[in-house]
Amino acid sequence: MNIDPQENSTPEATAGRTLVGRIQDQLQTVVSGQESVMQGLLTCLVAGGHALLEGVPGVAKTLLVKCLAASADCEFSRIQLTPDLMPSDITGVNIFDQHENRFKFRKGPVFGDIVLADEINRAPAKTQAALLEAMQEKQVSIDGERHALSDLFTVVATQNPVDYEGTYPLPEAQLDRFLMKLHVPYPSEDAELEMLKRMHVLGDESLKPESKIQCVIQRNELAAVRTQARATPVEAPVMQYIINIIRQSRSQQNLSLGASPRAAVMLMEAAKALAVLRSKEYVTPDEVQTLACPVLRHRIILTPEAQVEGLSPDDCIQELLKQVPIPR
């Protein structure tokens, strides 16, 4: 995923790239070799969507989220999901106050701007479901009373590959709430060597490298960029292109479950955010193609035959893009 300034852009169109570019620069001072993941996270942040990071332990998934919150003046909250975690441990609970003779609501860690759901696939389905309402409605319901979440509320969940011991696959309903699923690979040799050099220089501070991150964008600036993204024009041929991709996925030979109507909305919203990050004044088919894999890979299910052949969701999505004509 490439985020570069475009030529002949207006100052308004360039503003989004400038502000978010500051965040990317800060992230790169601590994390090496995960540029594509950083750009995906920034797209989710601007689009107001949630992100699911999948990768083996030790590839800086948690560190990336901490640095993102520190650079964007966002209240950071962490949920360490475990097999014995209860839903109330996430959303909060009503506690009786003997002094005031009434129940008072004690907020859970879901009440934050950027919420890290660390190792989400280590929690059972009942606890994972506690995040569903929060992610979709930006609210939680406790004892019949609704509590609104932050306007900037964004969940970034991390998970290890599902074939690792002690994990629970996420249900399709919850996967569909994530705007993107981003793969976090091993860094290149040069990036890994650079990481060692940075950790060596930090000394004692290497135990908490996110403390080196500076806040470079204010909450109101981030909110303004989000508003700009939502207002980015999408012409009719591009909308039709998105619909053609989604509908074609439902008849794809290698897919037993195609993309839902929500997937079409999410793909359009992500494309609008990426257009802002690229300093474009409108969405083009290039943004749609760039985001098709991260937006759709967790919303489709392969047939058993395709799995036996060793195909991946990304393989099927790339084949899908070849079949759908690109609008001029």
C-alpha cells in the first residue's frame, strides 16, 4: 500500500497527507520494516474503522498500536485478552456505592480513543462478542443503560495465526466489523539490523520505546481529516466498480462465501481515506484495487477444494480483480 503525495493537489487535499505523514514519520523512528502495515493502520484511523493485525509473536504489533496512539494525542487503552476474561472486564460494571446509596458505573478499558485488543483470538467467543456492539454502534449497554464511547473510538486487535496453540477463531460476525485485516510479516534483514541498532542506542529506554514518540497531531486535526475523508467524492463508475467486485465474489468458483453489502461500504470508505492520504481530490480505481485484499480477505471463505489446492484469500481476490473490468 503506497501513500505518496500527488502532484497538482490543492492545499486542502494535501492537508490530510501532511498531518498523517507526521504520524508515519514518528512510527518509523521506533518500528523498522513495517511500512505497509503502518499505512494500513493510518488508513483505518482516517476512515474511522477498526483494524485486525495478524502475525507471529514479536513482530511489533502491540508496539505499533502504542506508538500510533502516542503520536495522535489519543487516549490509549489496552485489553489483554485471556481465556478467563469476562465481558464485564471489557465493557465495565455497575458497582454499589454505600456512601451515596446508589449504583455507579465503573468504565472498562473499552472507553478509550485507540483500544488495543491484544491477542483477541485467545479469548472465548462470549468475551469476543462483548466488543461487537462497541465496534458497530460506538456504545456499550450495561444493565439496560447505554453508554456512548469516544468519537475517535478505534479498535486495533492483534492475533496470532489460528494454527497456534491456545487460540480461538474469530466468528464471521466479528471479523466483518473490522475494516481491514493486515498481515504483519517478518521484517527484512536490513530492517531487522536497524531495529537492533536502535534498541542498542536506547539502552534502558528500550524497555519502553514508545516513550520516544512525540505527539504530532491534535484530536481536532484528526477529526478534521476524518471529515474530509468522508466528504471525498466518489464518481458513479467507481461505485459501480466496487459493486461489480463485491457481486462477482459471490459467484467466484473458489469461494463458498462472497463479500457482503457491508464489505462494499467498507471498501468505499477505505478508498476515500486512502485518496485523502494520497492527496487526491476524488477516489480512483487504483485506491479500490490497492485496498481490495486488506478489506476483503477476512470477509470471504474459500471452498474446501481451494484450500486443498493451497490457495489463499489474497490469491482469490487478485483473480477476482482480473475478472472485473476497470472503469476508465
